[in-house]
Amino acid sequence: MKIKGKLIIKCENAGEMVEIIARSLAPDNVSGISTEVDKDSATVTFSADKIGTMLATVDDYLMNAAIVEKMSNTLKGIRK
């Protein structure tokens, strides 16, 4: 049985930030993960054979997205 899920990311300065997050995490998009970006959000779809795999994958993705957001905000502060 395939388990499917969808995550929609919206945030402050969404257009720029979701693009940065999506591009930064794209190399980690293994089979079962796809990302679509529009002007104010990123939609990430996940699929897995087991619920534990799905939970671990989504957890890893969210942790990495939070790191990308923090790094991006830090770098913006340095550039000012």
C-alpha cells in the first residue's frame, strides 16, 4: 500500500523564501518526493510504502527546511 501526503509551505516573504527552501532541498528529493513552487508557496508531495518511512521523511524535510530558513535569514542580516 502506498501512503501519500502533501505539505504546503507558506511563510513571510513567501515568494523568495519558498524558492530558496525548494532549491536548497531539491538534491534530497529522492523517489517519492516532488516539489512544485508557485509565487507564494511550495507544495511538497511525499509517498512511501510504510507510515514510519513517511513520518521520518517528512520530519527530515521539515528540519532541513527550518535550517535553510535560519541560514538564509542569518545571511541576509550579514549582508545588510
